[in-house]
Amino acid sequence: MKSLHIKKGDRVKVIAGDDKGTVGEVIAVFPSTQKVTVEGVNIVKRHLRDTASQPQSNQVTKGGIIASEAPIHVSNVQLVVGSGKDATVTRVGYKREEVTKRRPDGSEYTAERSVRVLKKDAPKKGGKK
């Protein structure tokens, strides 16, 4: 399974679709389908009927029209650092960091781990002036 450049909890900006320009937080990530769910983006409405979870119990789930977020493709979002007017679009890079690990017998050894880091601001479109 491939990993995505976006993780749960990241702030992203929608760069395509009806909600273009909206900034929100990632609620869920689906690497197998390459989709993410972003807070306040791609709102869909579902009609639900009243249901009883157990016929013996008197619990009834109330129905009605429920609005919730639907997943969008990961290529339609871009990672953002900051919030409001200070929000800048960035890219993700990885670097190797040395860490100390411990074996079950108590001895320690050094190993490397890949850590996600933010690169410089993404280049602006339009080229040289």
C-alpha cells in the first residue's frame, strides 16, 4: 500500500473542484483509494430513516437529512503551513534522523528513521519577471 503526502490532522488547501481555495483540517486518510476527507469540504446530504437498533430495546435512531463530508482525491489538496492570511503552501520532504533504540535484553544501538519535514514554500506560478 502506498503512503500519501498528507496525514490526518494536517491543514490543507483545496486546489480544484467546487470548494477551491478552502482551507481545512484532514479528518481521515484513505491510502488504498488515494482519498482524504477534509473538514468543511465536499459536503453531501444523506436521507436516513428512523431505525431501531434492537427490536427488544426502546432505542430509536432519529432519521432525517444528515450533512457530512465526503472524501476527495488527494491530488486536489495541497499542504498549508499557518492559518488565515499567513497561510503559505508548502511541500513535504523526508530526511533520515539518527535515533537510539533498545533491544529486549536492554542493550542499546543506533539506527536511522525517516522523518517528515516541510520544504521551502512552493514556487509561485508565472515564472521569471
